[in-house]
Amino acid sequence: MSRMVEYPQAESLLAAHGLPLVESTLVYTLGEAQSWASQIGFPVCLKINSTAIAHRSDVEGVILDIRDPSQLSQAFSRLIDRLDIQTDGLLLQRMIPSGLELIVGVKWDPTFGHVIMLGAGGVLAEMLAQVAIRPLPLNRTDALDMISGINQRGLLDGYRDLAAVDRESLASLLLGVSSAVQANPWIDQLDLNPVIADREGLHVVDLLLYGVEETRRAASTRRFPPESLRPFFHPRSVAVIGASRNPTKGGHVIVKNLARFAFPGQVFPINPNADEILGFRCYPDLTQVPDEVDLAVGIVPKDQMPTAIQSCVDKGVKAAIVVTAGYSDTGPEGAEQEQTIRRALHDAGIRLMGPNSIGTISPSAGLATSITTLHPIRPGHVSIVGQTGVLASGLANHIATLERFGLARVACIGNRADVDECDVLEYLLADPDTEVIGMYLEGIRDGRRFMELLERARDHKRLVVIKAGRSEEGARAVSSHTGALAVDDRIFDGICRKYGVIRAFDLEQMMDLLKFYALVPPTSAKTLGVLSITGMGCVLTADLAAPMGFGIPPFQESTKTAIRLIMPAWAPLHNPCDLWSTIEANGPETAYRQVGLAILDDPGIESLFLIFLLIDESDFDPGPMADELLAHAGKKPIFAAILGGEKASVESWQTALESRSIPTYPGLQRALGAAAAALNLSNGPGF
């Protein structure tokens, strides 16, 4: 139970951490009020002091701009006599002139622990709705990033009679709040509202502090070492409990996928009514398998699952995937059944993925436990984890047949009775084959551990995350899908910004980003050279690029000189560069190659964006041109967009470019959005 802390105690606690509080004096008589007012000087303000009142303005408990002893006497009488409430005296404060009003707040979040909010206050709060949220503790970089986040409309730069806000002072205030909360983890909620910024600096005019009786910290826990997940991705043997001879059944498809992926280990179909399935000898019960079993996949009806789980315990398997649904995804009764499964396996030291999971894919290990037929997937350096079977079904086939990058690992964690997003993320951070990680999340079980892992990932793995349940409707859908609790989206956005995680908002955006990351080495680039066959591509790129964080600088004179060697003298020459006249004069291949090389030589250009329109007049084999540009580019990234063309031509060009590590997209916005996020210009695709 949370309780309000008395104002003087709260004021003293925060003052010890350097917050710029407007000094308050607690008075009980008019004489005390007059004496203190004469010492601090008029004008002053008078406020009710009571732990029974959260918002003084709701009971007209604040009187501002008291300018002389007579007004003070009237104000004192009004607050004492009119309000029929239990008070603990009145607070007398020096009146702060009007200025820009800000709000700083802290609250305890059950997933991530304490989080801090900075936003516009007063009449601007609803109009701008501009807030920045981060988890605690803060460092100075976090604080300055929050300040930049609420200054998108120039709120802090000063306008009319308002002075510009000193960002360093505001950052120090945020760090002071962080320090105070870290030193006092019993704090449940803290509101500094308003914080007034004027030409003299910052002034915390009012505050509200709630605490809890117990001291609490968001603790990170881990039940098993990350190596315990290895059997899910590199098993030496797989048993399929519920294997079927019926080609339409999931128990048949799992065995088929293991065969199609050329799993090199042993496969044990478990079916008491069959001798063999797809050439693999069947066993009537898991315990009758003569060899060790690393991974068991259970796909039997719910009423048979307890027997299947007991056979896993008796056999001593290392890991189990439960495909069957109908547990915590259906309600309390199913949740209790799910916990029974978890406890039985946990007590035996067996890791569980699911229930409601279609398992894992590991192409380099020849492993695929999906219940949908999969095309073989080339091994690569992208791993994907999430609470949906789409990852190991339709999305996996899309990557196998349409994308030009491969996969390292896929994990569909289902209801997360045991193995959750943090377990898989920790495993992937240590996986040498994984360089890029995509995550689809409907909830986060251990927020503090999740943040610790994001901190570890920051310098050597690149993450793209979709978090479902951003709206109230989405949150309700999440709870009916995998039994997960949705995470407050504004808090999650602050987490991503703090740790440099890129957010996507649907699978298309995540795929665009994963492709860019897979094909382009880690780098950053703020300026863009644009080469387009059409003027429309130039104009639209200029409109789209700036809001996404790209600069499009003019070409340097040496670059213009090099381009003029093949561009007609009458043609305008700018960045973005309209290439049509040069194509007419020299042909498309020469035009793209020569102008592209010149742009890459420009020291003011950090990346090259190629825009193609596939018509007969612009058709050529782009492979040799791409090879030459890439050889010349050094660390400058190159990416492309195709605006239109026949299906066969588009697929041929995309294959030629992406097989040479030039990510290519069907449209300007998708290309620029993915590039802006991947090149560290934004925390999302900018769509």
C-alpha cells in the first residue's frame, strides 16, 4: 500500500540530492506567516499542507501572487476557515515569476522498476503531449537524450517572453531525481509539477511523493545457464511424441521437416501404431528409445500430454517443446495445467519451450521442428525470437524463397512457461553465428534482466524489436494469444531509446531492417548522395530524408567536375541527382556507374542511395556496376529502391543487387526508413 510522504520530509529528501527546490516554510499561525513573508519578501504563495490531499488545486488549496501583508492575512483566513479538512499547517513559498512549465515524474513499473518521465507542463501539456520516458538509473547521456526528445518543436529554445532552458541544468535535475530514487527504493511515485524554467534557472515549485512500507528493487533472476538452451538449436537427437503417418498432421510435418533439412542426428518418431514414418523407425513410447534423447517435441492432445511429459522425465531428455495449445492462452484453468507441466520438467532439470510453441529452426544444424512444411533455409547470421508461430512458418518460408540472407536461429517461445525472451536473447548474445537479432514480443517477464541483456547487446549485436499490444485493443488481443501481459508502450519506447534498440511496428518493417543489417556492415552515416533516373525520385527523396535524419548536402566542386564529364552541359546538377539526361547521352550502365563513382568520392557524402525505374530504356545487367561501386565505396553503405517495372525484371534486379550486399526495396519510404534506422539516425523505420 502506497502512502503520501509529508511535504517537509519529501522536500528534505530531494534537497539532499541537489534539486533546485523553492524553499517552503511550514506555518501554523498568521503571525508566523507574516514574519516569514517579511524575511523572504513578497510576493509569496500559500498552500495547504496535508497528506490527505493529493492535488491542492482540486480543493482550491493554493493561493498565488500574494503581494502584501493584507493579502496574506486574507489568504490565510480563506485556507484555514473555508476548508473542512484535517491539515498540518500551511506552506509559505516565495512566488516564482511565470516561465516555461515542465513536469518531472517517477513511478514504479512492475516490469522494469522505476521509470522517469519528462514532459511539458501547464497549458502546454495537453497541447503538445510531448513526453520522454526512461528507466532508472539515468546517466548524463540518457538525461540529455530525454531533453532532446521533448524539444522536437523547439519547446526549450525560448519563444516570446520565455527564456531558453539551460539543458545542462535540466539534465542535472533529472540526474538528481535519479540519484534520490536509487538511494530511496521505497519511493513509489514522485511528481515535480511544475518545474518552472525562467532566466534565473530552474525552480521546483511543487512536489508530491508516495512511498511503500517495504524496500523494493527490480531484481534480475535467471534459473538456468544459457548453455541449457543448446539442445533446442543443436540437438544430437530428436524425438517426436505424436508423430503421425497422416501427411496433413503436424506430427508428420515435423518429421518431414527434419528429413528435408537433412538433420544429421537421430530422429525417433513416437507412435504406438506405426513401425516407421518417412523411413525413421517408430517407437511406441519415448522410454523405449534405446539411445539418449536431447530434444523431445510433444504434439499430442491435451489429455495425453501429462503422460508425454512423464515420459520425458523418465527418459531424462535435456529439452522439450510442447506444441499443444490450450493452456495459459485460454484462462486460469489452462494456466494451472501449464504450471503443472513446468514444475514437472523443472524439477527434473528439463528446459521447456511452450506450450503453444512450434519450436525452433537452426539451419546450420539441419534442425526444423515446425508443424508447417518449410523450404530449406540457407545458414546466415540473423536470428529471430518471438511469441508467434509465424516466425517458424510463413516468415521462414518467405526468407527461404524471397530474401537474400540466411538465418542462424529461430525460436517460437509460445506461452513462455519456462524458456522466455530473456533466456533466448542471452543465448543468442553468446552465439557466434548470430550477429543480428529480431524479436517479436507480446510481454516481458523480467524487465530488469531484459534491460541488462540489452546493455550487453549494445556493442556487439544489433537488435530489431516489435512489441505488440501498443493500443488497448492490442493489449487485450495479446492476453488472449499467449497469456502474456502487455507492457506500457511509452515505457517500452523509452527502454529502446536508452539502449539503442530499433523498433519496428510490423513484420514488413522488421524484415526491411533485418535485411539491411544482414547485408551492410555496422556503420553510421548522416549524409546521403542520391542518384535517380527520375526527377520525382529526387523530389520525394528530399521530402522524406530530412525528417528521418538524413542530410543531403550539395556536391563539392570536384564531384560536379567529375559528373560534368558525362552529363550534358545544359542539365541541372544537384544532390539529389536526376540522371535521365545522362542516361540518354551515355546509356544507363555508364551513367549509373560513372556518376555513382563520382558521388562516392565526395568527402561530404557518407552513403549512396540508388533509385531505379525498370523500363526498356534503362535496362542493363546491374551486377558489374554494383561490383565496381562496392569496390570503390569503402565503408560507405549503398542501398537501393526500385520504383516500378515488370515482376520478372524487379526480381532479377533485386537478386543481382542483394547478392552483392546492396539492400533493395520496393519504394522510397521503405528504403529510406530502413536505412535511417540501421544507420543510427532514428529509433524506428520512420514510416
